[in-house]
Amino acid sequence: MSSTIEETATPSAEEATGALIGRIFEAGLGFMELLTIYTGERLGLYSELAERGPATPSRLAARAGINERYAREWLEQQAATGFLDVDDPAKAAGDRTYSISPAHAAVLADRESPVYLAYFGGFVPGMGAQAPAVVEAFRTGSGVPWSAFGPGMVEGQGFFNRSWLLGALGSEYLPSIPDVHARLQADPPARVLDAACGVGWAGIAIAKAYPNVTVLGVDPDESSVELARRNAEEHGVADRVRFEVKDATGIEASGPFDFAIVVEAIHDISRPVEVLEAIRRSLAPGGSLIVTDENVGETFTVPAGMGERFCYASSVTLCLPNSMAEQPSAAVGAVMRPDTFRRLAAEAGFGDVRILDEIKLDSQRFYHLTP
């Protein structure tokens, strides 16, 4: 009997160099393509094509109120990269008609779509503009505040969680937690805290799903709170959802709350133990806290998957500098593993921390905390 042992060939130095060159080139191309998505989203070009139909460069320029030469270059680039379709590439440049497929419109044009991702383009200008400040923060140990990254970052971060918050938080995820679901339905009406609320989607989703509750959302970023108030008005819950510019460390005076939630923010907070402790003290008897944060691995492994790579890249360029903008800082970073969060929660005085494995969401891990 004979056997064949398959050997895994180790890449040569030349092959490894070539692979890295290719990967960096692809990353650079992706960076520039995100900027073209930002341009199309800001100018409403995707929605023009999705809502009003195909267009030549001159027609799109007239409809969108932009320069025709820029319109032609953008349309050609978008078709070349596969984002848009073109009727006949052999036609003269000004005669070609460009369109967006329904599948791509869901990603690039429809803000209500659960797969809308055009907001990713908005991350690039703010993060790119602050790259020198991040470099300086590396040298000094200081940080870069959230407000420095600009409105595109604020709006984009809101969209990052918007679809699952509005689509599943109140209809699927919270109903799967019996004690939380029961209290949100019961009388007297529950008081809910949305801490580090951002643009308000968690509090709005809870108010829409549970029509008797009242919600207080707090966030130290004024521009986020302004958007949250506007979003509450648009979704018809402003009479039961209030947003305030406030640090969550001072929330105890606004309690007691029957339920609290923090969505993807603990890793960004300079003093997370103080915030968690303040929330714990603000809870009414029998109250509980849900925290969601990045769904990273239990341990550090290499090579990492795409999700963990995304979290590390976000942490280096945004999340860690933001958390270190205030000192002293716990400097948690976006890759907050479960053991780290359990330690923070224990230091804040929570007696029980349970990972809600029954809630399946690729981007987020759910923690249920009780005093």
C-alpha cells in the first residue's frame, strides 16, 4: 500500500512580494472607488438613474444639475468598474446611455434597503482628512475626537446599524428575550434609556415596536443628537422619544429606567466602566441592560477574517483615536473581545453578563446584563 503526502508549497519571496503588491493596489483602487461612490451619493446620481431611468451624460447632467463633462467621466468610470450598465460601449461617448440595475440600486440608491451601502463612501473624506491627526496621536498618545471626523462619519455610522435596528430589533431580537419583552409590553409603561444613542435608531426602533414606552436617548455629540431628533420626527415617535446632548455618566439623575440599551459604542467610550456603572445605578428594580458590540473572535488569531480585519482597520484609524481623545482612557479599541467586556461589566458592578447566542447577527454580539 502506498500513500501520497500532499505538501503545501511555501510561496517564494518573489511570489509573496507580488501578492502583497496586488493586495495593496486593490486596496488603493477600492479607496478611490469609494470616493466615486461618495460623489454619486452626495450628488444624487444613483437615485436619479434608479428613479427616473437611464440617461446619457448630457441628460444626467441636466437632471442632476451638474457639469456634463464630469457626468460623462463619472458614468464611464462607474460602468468600467461594473456598478452601472451601458447600452453600447461602441457608441460615441456622448451618445451612450447608462442605467442602474435593481440589484445595484438596492445597494447604491435605496436608503430604505437593508443592503444599502453607499454610505460607506462617506467614511472616506472624514477619515482621510484626519489621517495626519491620527499619525500625530500615535506619536503623542493623545486622540482625535469623534466630532473631528465630520458629518459624513456621523451619518454613515448611523446607516451602518440602521437596517437591523429598524428591521429586527423590536420585531425579532428583543422579543427573543422574555423578561425584556414582557416589561416593554407591561404597565406601567416602561421607561427606556438609549445610551450613546448616535442618530437614534435603537430608541426609535423600540418606540415603534412597543407603543407604550417612552425613550430617552443621550449622546455627547450634538450633530448626532440633531439627526436623532429629525429621525424621530420622520418616524412619528417624537412624542415618546426624547434625545439630549449628554454624557451617559450623568444619567442616574434622569432615571430610573426599566430597560437600557447601548449599541456598538462601549468600545468607543473613554471611560466605559463609569458609563456602565452609571447605567446600572439608573436601572429600576428588575431592570436590565442590552449591549451590542463588534462580533469579533474570542481570541486573537492570524490570518484574520474579513470582519475582524474591518474592525482592526476601523480601530486603528477611528475608534481607538476617538476613545483616547479624552484622558484618562480605557483605550479599549474596536476589537473588544468577550472577556474584555465581561471584565468591564464586572468592574461596573453588574452581577450577571450573558451572551445572547440565540440572536444571530454577523456584525454584532449581544450581551444581556443584570445588576
